[in-house]
Amino acid sequence: MPSQRLPWRDEPYPVLAEKNLTMLALLRLIGLVLVVELIFYFLLTVYIRSTRREALENEWDRRHPEKTGPSPERREFVRRSMIGFSKTLRARLVGLVLVLPVVAIVVIVILVNYN
């Protein structure tokens, strides 16, 4: 079956369809990578926050040996200490987990396909 030519293009129709499918596959790949990255971002945030919270609780226990264990003062100390930590943590994680892999994929696709 001969390939039909589009009136406004010199290439046959299947070539145009192949280009669209390639771009669609790239967009699908980036979407899937973003979903996986969001899962890792959430898990990494929970893990890093829990380790920091545990370190702060241990610091409280070291500074106040007479008040070890759960107490309102200890919870307030940990809460206040975690406020500043959340701001710096979020910025670092977004850069590392969400942005870098997508940029790497786009650069690799460009280098492989257009050079």
C-alpha cells in the first residue's frame, strides 16, 4: 500500500506519524519519571525529617537529663527546631529529586537524537 502524502508536507504521512509517536513517548516517559520522583520525594522527606526529629530529641535528652522522655517542653523544642529545617530541606530535595533527573533525561535525549 503506497503511503499518502499530505498536501502541505513533502514527507509521507507515516514519517509524520512516527515523529509524533516519538514525541508522545518522550512525554510519557517524563510523566512516568515525575510520578516516580514524587514518590521518592515523599519517602525521602519522611525519612530525613524523622532522622532530624530523632536527633533533636536525643539532643534534648542530653541537655536536660532530668527531663528525659516525652514532655511538652521537649515537643515544643523539637517543633521550633524543625521549622527552619523544613525550609532548607524542601529546597534541596526539590532540586535533587525532582529537577535533576528530568534535566538529565532531556539532555540525554537531545544528545542521542540530535547529534
